[in-house]
Amino acid sequence: MDSTSYDLVLQLQQTCAKLETLIVSADQPWTDHGYVCVEAMISGQAFTIPVDDEYDDPITANKAMQWHMILRTVADYEDSNDFLTWCNELGMDSTSLEVLAMYRHLNDIVPGLRRVAGEVQPLSHFDQQMNTGAMQSLRNRVGY
């Protein structure tokens, strides 16, 4: 296993104190597209963030895992060059007005999220999808 993944787990754990509260809400149309809406207080700033809910991690997870899921949303947005690329990479319907609204919302909030998050990165999609040892370690953190 690549030790870089475990280093990211430690960074997530060390910085998850920035995530003060997280409440899962169903107020947004994003839930129709595999995302949950989370209301998060991060470093004293309130954010409404669409988070991928493929594995039910945002709802049931510890704080470090919740922080990872928020940063995964940020990284996915930052890694795409435009709306169509973002849709293709995430398997989203580019003709959906709700998906366009979510992308525009991310355009508004990602700079602020990145400011409070700093350079901390989430684990990779590979780690998450394959449930690697680093991902299992993150999911099993207690009290963080």
C-alpha cells in the first residue's frame, strides 16, 4: 500500500477539527442525482455542500470521513476544466438543470472551501472505490 494514502488519512484527521458541525439535509434537488446536501460549519463559516453519497459515508461517518467527503467534492470540482468535463468525470447528466445548478453552486463555494481547507486533499477515488486499507482506516476512525 502506498504510504501517501496513509499520510493523507493523518492530514485529514489532524485538520478535521475545522469541521465544527455537519447536518445532512434534503433541501436541494441534488439528492435526485446521488448527492446529499450537507450544511457544514467550517472554521466559523457556513457552507451548503453537495456530497456524493454512493457509500452512505457522509451520513454515518466520523468527522475525519465527513471532512474527506467535503474535500472530495472540492477536488472533483477543481480537477475539472468545465461543466461538461465535470459531468463526464462524475457520470452526471449534462442536460439536467439541477446538475447545472449544483455545478454553479460549487463554482460559488469552492474558493471559500479551499481557503478554509488549505492544501489538504482527500483520498483518491481509487482508494474510496476499492476500499483500500487507507480508506478502511479512515472509515474506522473513532472520535475524530
